[in-house]
Amino acid sequence: MDPMQTFLENHFLDESGVIYSQIDAKNLRPTDAGTFTGAETPAWHPSGVVLPDFWNYENCGMTTGGYLSALCTMLADVRRKDRERLRTLAQRTLRALHRIYTIGAEWEEGFFPKIWGNRFSRQTSTDQYLYAMFAMDQYYPTASEEERGLIRKMIPAMAEFWRKRNYTLTYYLVKDMVWPPLRFPPLLLLACKYAPEESRKEEALRILSENLEKIPENSRRKSGRLYHLADAVTMDVMNLSLMLESEFLPASFRPSLIAGMEKIWFEARQTLTEDGFYWTSMPCDCSTGIVIPGTEAQYGARSAWSTMVVRAGLQLSACVPALKEETRQCAERVLAKLTPETLYYYHPDDAGKLDRSKQFEVRFLSGDAVVNYLWAEALLGNR
């Protein structure tokens, strides 16, 4: 294994193969009470959940799904000599996703929760679903018959969990939140791949048609700033690529989806820094999305979620070949600058740019950063 994968295997796995969202940057182990010394608990924090339980597992669907996608991308490289080892790791990671799914079944089949403290909660988010479902679809061609059966069961049930609720679900303090509609056509179309159903396909295309002008859904131009583009570009690219790959998508939709990829990449690539990180916010002209040059004091904190930006770039270049060279150069620059010990959720040197209630977040190394580093590295290797 390369050093980054060894680091993940040694420090980011729980006993079931779930990938921690964060670990303590100083001690290189899951966060504990000491990680949060002096920290303020935010007002929105879920009651009855202590800070370590929350942060260790907050994004575990994304991190575990992202690791399975990275492993599948490695397995797709027929030149690799360690394919059996990779297959074993992929099997373990699928079991970890299934474990999260099984915990969610305490409420309902198809519920995929945030397992704070490694136990059931009634909270989730669409990005947890997206990463898990995307990864299982990638894994399916090399899965065993038993694993394929699990995937054929899980993916449609996960899409139906949202459809039967009309895409409404309480999110932290927001009761019965109506989730952004463009999150769901890709999940519905993916479900059709494993359990074809005309009404599901028609609903996916209806939602897409009604919201086509909003693509990319996560474009983050607001109040004269670009903000948190890493999460935005990864969600958009995964959603758009799932739809572009679907046999159920009419060709007439393709130009709008590809244009959405180009737009979100144009925004996100501007946030990458020379030292391998990305700025979490930057001043911009909201009419064009072009960053307005300024001093570092005008920029948000840096984060190693830059690995998410460049992974998305490499992924979208399969649909936009003209961006292949640019995305390669960006990815190579970012990956060359980062080491396992610098995969910060927020860079410690930028703590002063965060609200006081968030400053403890510089004490984390990020599971999202490490799995997307490996995924991007594998995409580069497959070119």
C-alpha cells in the first residue's frame, strides 16, 4: 500500500470498517473529550450526543462510500499487482456500508443514518446517500452474487425512503425540511437500474425538467463570495455523472448537465491554493463567478478538502474531455503538496478566521480528505 492508504488503514477505520469522519490531528486516533477541551457546543448540536460521538461519525456515509469508490477505481486498473488485496478491502468496505444501512433499518428499510457514537440516530443527509449509492454501483460489476443481491436491495430501498416522504425530512433544527429537488433524479435513476419502475423514472425526469435551469444545484455564489465549493463540486459532479451514465436519461438533457459540470468546476478550481489546500470562501463577482483578487485576510480558512475538488475535476473530465489536461495538472499539484499529517479539516494556522464556536475544528484530520486523496490518486493512475 502507498503511504496515504496505509495511514487510512492504520488510523481512520473503526472495528467494522467504517471510515471515521474526523480523527484527532495530534494523537492520530478518534476524537475524544480531550480533543474538545475548551470547545463550545453549537446551538444546533443534537441533544444527547457528545461532541466526540458526533464528529467521529458525522460524515461516515460519505467517507466509507468514498473509500469504496477509491478501491473500485484502483481495481479498475488491470496493471495493479495487488488486486486480490484490494478486493478484500472493498468487500470489507461494502460490509461497513451495509452495517450502516442495517442500523438504519431500526427505523425503516432504506434509511441510511448518521451513526453518531456508532449507533442509531434519526439524522441523515442526501450526500451520505449519494456517496454510498454511487460506490455500491461502482462495486457491483466485481461483486459476488451475494453482494449483488444486497446492492439490488439497498439502492432501490434507499431511493424509495425519500420518494415516499416527498423528499421532506427533518434536518437538525429544521423540522420537515424540503430538500433541494435536484438531489433526487440521480438517485431515482440509479434505483431504476437495479429495479426498473416506470413511475420512478417518470418522476426523476419530471423533477429534472422542472429544475433544469438550476443546474448546477450547488453553485455557491452568494453575498459576493464563493463559499464551501469542495462539498458543492463533489455533489454536483457525482449527481450529474450518475444521470449522464443512466440509460434512462433522454439525450436532450445532456447539454445542460455537461454545462453544469463546466460551471461548477470553473468556480471550484479558483479556490485551490498553491500549498495544496483550498480556500473555504473567497470574494467574487456573483454575476460571473470570477474571484476578485484580495488579501489572504479576505479569504476563508484553508482546508484539505482540496482533495475533493480535484477528485471531482478528474471525474468530470471523463464527460468534458477538453478539461482533461487542466484537471490533471490541478490534481497532481494538490496531491504532491499534501501529506497524511496535513489533511486538516481546517488548517490550524487559520483558526482565527473561524467563529469562536468553530475554532476547535482545526484539531481534526479529515476522513473526507484522505478518501478523496486516494480516489483522485487512483483516477490519475487510470489515465
